Amino acid sequence: METLITERLILREWKETDSKDLYEYAKSELVGPNAGWPPHKNEEESKEIIKMFIRDDNTYAIVLKEENKVIGGIGLHDRKPDDSLTELKQKEIGYVLNPKYWGRGIIPEAVNCLLKYGFNELNLDLIWCGHFDFNNNSKRVNEKCGFKYRFQKNEKLRLLDNKEVTTLYYCMFKSHYIEHNY
């Protein structure tokens, strides 16, 4: 995974030593359930999740430069939410942020970095971003970053006792990205 740098952030591979920072926000009821997973019970669980991130190699740690601290995670995942577009080269962005850092424009900064990387370096045709219908913070991020709403799906969250949710899917095509960023 290539390290990516923005004005305030470093997006880099996870390290097991990040477990304290991850647990700090992953234990919050405000974080996991909004992303489809239960709050972490202890730092050991966070360490196991980091091992999975390292193995899967598609999730970046979001490091706030000024504090040299991991404050969230963002991934470019191999998902194809729309069956009619499966021939396109595509990924889905997913993210979480420590609630202490909400409202500072950090996630839009990280998302815009991944959009640039995905379209310019990975040569993707399409990037998705979804959120549950009750997650207004993610809805605002998607709108701020220029994603267009496509459709919704009702799903069951296996990790949250099969809780039923409605996921709203947004996407951006490379042509739209190029048109608005040059």
C-alpha cells in the first residue's frame, strides 16, 4: 500500500502498535454501529482487527500529522454494489473517525485524497461510497465530496445480530471526477 499525504493527514498502512489509538475510538457506540460492526471490547480485539487490516491490505490508518496519532481508518474495498456495472473497474470507500475529531473536515480531506489516488493511480472507472440511512454525518461527507446518489438496498448486518438497515449508495464516475477537478 502506498502512503498518501494530504495537508493535515498521512494515510498509511496499519501497524499493530496502533491498537491503543484504534481502541480509543473503536470502543465508542458512535463509531462501529454506524459502520456495521459492534464496539470493540478491549485493546486486544483492536489488535486482532489491525492484523486483519494488514492481511487484507485495503484499509489505511488516518494519522493526524499535528498529533502523530491514528484518529480513524479509510479503505478502498473491492465491492460492486450495482450488478449492472460489474464490468467497470471500481472500488468502494469506507471510513470511520474518532468522534473527538468530527466536524473538522478530516474525512472529506481523506476521501478526496483516495478519489485522486483511485482515479489517477489505480485508473478506476467508478468509486462508490455508501452509508446507512440514519448516518447523517456520512451523508454530508458524500455530498461534500461530489458523490451522486444512485440507489438504496435493505441489508442485514451479520456483525450486529442481523440488524436490518437501509444502505444508501452513492458513486462517482471517473469522467465526473476529471470534469470537476481540472
